[in-house]
Amino acid sequence: MSLNKILSIGGKPGLFKLLTQTRNGFVAESLLDGKKITVSMRSNVSVLSEIAIYTLEEELPLREVFLKIQVKEKGGKTSIPHKSEKIQLEEYFFEVLPNYDEDRVYASDIKKVIQWYNLLHEKGLADFTEKDEESSSEEE
């Protein structure tokens, strides 16, 4: 499954898988507990494939950040939990992405990236290469 179908919904913990669209929103399934919820169009929803991390040169798509974490961790989960201290999170992220913009990427952002990566890894959705390449080549 590509990151095009994985959502972050404001005010709701974890990530969600897009199941179907409805007349005034959509139905999503929580990756944490498998519960299905109806989400209205007014909700603050972000598709993971549309999220990017600020670096000093450009904005790096989240998929590429996940790939860098995957390479660093040799395909496993992150070596630090997302609830680590701010300084530990920043040191870890600096190892993964040495040119990230420290003024625009906050510790809360790093926490989310680590938490999301680990959740996707747990659910067997940690293939960040081929499936997402198709959609990015269509956009070009």
C-alpha cells in the first residue's frame, strides 16, 4: 500500500488507511486498533504522500525521509522511541537527515515521523520505494 492511502487526521492518534469516499467525507480505518471511522470534509486531514520535511536546500518528501530511516535502521524499527527527550530526537534526526532545517522542523515533528515510521513498520507497510514512485512520476 502506498503512502497515498495513509492519512493523519487532526485530533486523532496514529495513522489511518483510506477505505472509501462518502458523499460528505470518507471512511478510514485506524492502523492502531483497526476501528473504522467516518471523517467529514471539515476535518484537518493530511495524506502522508503530500507531507515533506524542510531541509536547508529543499523540501524532502516524507517517503524519502522514511527510506533514510529504513537504511539507517537496516529495515528495522527506530533505535529510539518517539517519546525520547527533545535532544535525543534531534540528534537521531540529524543522523538520518543531516541537512534538516532545525529552525522549521520541531521536536514534535520529529516525534511524529518516528512514531509514523514505527507504526507503518509494525503493520507491514514499510515499503517506501516502488509503489509511491508511480504516483510521483505521474505528477511530473
